[in-house]
Amino acid sequence: MGLRFIFMLTRNDRTVSDAMEQLGIALALGVRHIGFKDIGLPLDRLKELKTAIRAGGATSYLEVVSLDRDSEIASAKAAVEIGIDILLGGTRVDEVLPILAGTTIQYCPFPGRISGHPSVLEGTIDEIVASARALAARDGVHGLDLLAYRSHENVPALIAAVCGAVSKPVYVAGSIDTPGQIAALKQAGAAGFTIGTAALDGKYPADGTDVPRQLATIIRDVAKLNRHISPFHKDNLTHAFGRFSERRFSDAWPPRLAASVNNPRIKLARLEGESGWHFNSREDEVFFVHKGRLLMKFRDRDEVIEEGEFILVPRGVERCPTALEKLCEVVMLEIDATRRDSQGGKEQRA
């Protein structure tokens, strides 16, 4: 699982009054983890938010920031009534766990000592780590909500120490507002992080302070850290075939690698005449005719593939590709040859 960005519909630890409007913006941009706090809006409005989050295909989070016992218990009960997916925060685990028992809510309390509003994380790294270990060992605790950026300790060291001490996911919170902070928590092993105020107030470094551009920039930065950004740009088939021609191959040449990603490979071939009967024992292939006309002979029929057309040839099917004109330029999609070889799926002659 990649680093998870949780957009909080909150400012200064309170759910914002225009949360529904901001939620619409987030869902339109593809944000799939969205939360709010237990204060700022009445319960019925929070229920509406959760319903809209679920309808948008996103996971819902409620973060508890209430400091007194009665308020935290009330918040846990509200989480059950709202039907939230993940409950973040809170410190009274012994009293919250019985409330959540029998529900599907995942519970991620705060490790360490929490004080003030907005909340502050107190204690040394060793003390916070000890608290994290104790909490993570509890049945019913699914992860931790670490207010790392509300601590006076060395934040990257704190995150790394907590993540290294527990096997459950650690979500980092506390006024995150720079790409460097996000990169640091990713490197330290965090499972995710929350941003609310920074995006709503236009504090995140972006090409605009409006919420859509703030969120789009955060999403892009997280995608880069998760290596979900494609390094490939469009190519032109005429130019691609031309590159191989410039390498002084003969007029006709067998399939040559043009691009690959993971296992699929794109190959280009310039065929002349008949290529002979053969088959692939493991993998399917797609033949796309770029220029010319291709006759694909099968044992039961012949197919003529014109320019701009393609044909799928299932694995194990004997075929005999034949260029009907002097040369035929073909784009082939297939699985990485090294994987085929390891599976015994090399091209076979009939």
C-alpha cells in the first residue's frame, strides 16, 4: 500500500462549516480518504458528510480531539452512530474499545500525552514509543494516529522510532504543510498522513491558493513518492519505425523492443513476405497494423488486417503472419520475454 493522503475537512481542529462544498471538490479530484473532527458541526451534519463520502467511493475518518472523558466517550458513540470507517485519535482506549466492539470501525488512537486545543503531543521520543507499543498490542486497535508535527521532539526521528516499534499502520497528523514533511514521514515508514488547515487556507506550496490546486498539488506530490507517476510520454509510430530504420537494419526486420513497463512489452516489426508457422505456448499477443496489409493465416481460416486494425492471437494458436504488400509495419503487444522464458513460454515453431 502506498502512502495514504487523508484530507481533513477541518480548520484548527474543527470541522468547517462549508465541509460539504469542500468534500465535493475533493471527490472530483479523486481524493479517496476524507475525514472530519468530532466538533464544529452537529451530529446530523456529520452524518450527511459520511453518507456523501461513502457515496463518492471514499473512506471516511472521524478524528477525536475532545480532551475530557465524557466528550471522548460521546465522540466514540457518535462514530458508531454515524457509521464511520476509521476512528482516529483519542486516548481513553479502555473506555472506547467496548463502545466499538461488534462494529467494523477501525480504531487508531493517539500515542503519548495529548494536551490543549489545537492538540499538542507531549513527552520524549522514548515515552511516546512506549505508549505506541502498549496501544498497538491491544486487540481492537488497528493502528495509531501520531501527532508528530505537534511535538517538540525531532519529528522524523519520532516517526521512524514509532513506525519501527509497531507493526500496525501509523498515520501522522499535526499541521503538515510542506512536501518535505510528507517526504520525511514517507521515508520514516508512515502509512499515511492528514492535511486539513494547510489546504483549506492555501498554505501548501502550489501554483495557487485555492483548494482545487492545493489538493491537486498534494495528490501529485504523494503520487511521486508512491512512484505512481508515469515516466512515459506519447510517441509517434511513424517516428518510432523510423528510428529502427535509421539503425541500418534491412528493409524488413523481426520484432524489436520499442517500450516496456513491468511485464507488458511493445514491439515493432517490419515484415516482408511470409514469417512461417509458429505459436506462443503461454501468452496472448495483439498485432496492430500500422502500415500495409497483414494476412494472418490460421489453421481454420485466413484473416486480412488492414491499416488501423488489430487482431488478438490467443496463446497456443498456430499462426503464419504474411505481409500482403512489400512491407508491413506491425505493432505487437506481448509479455516480457524474460518472464515468458522463465515460464517456459518461448515462441515455438509449429
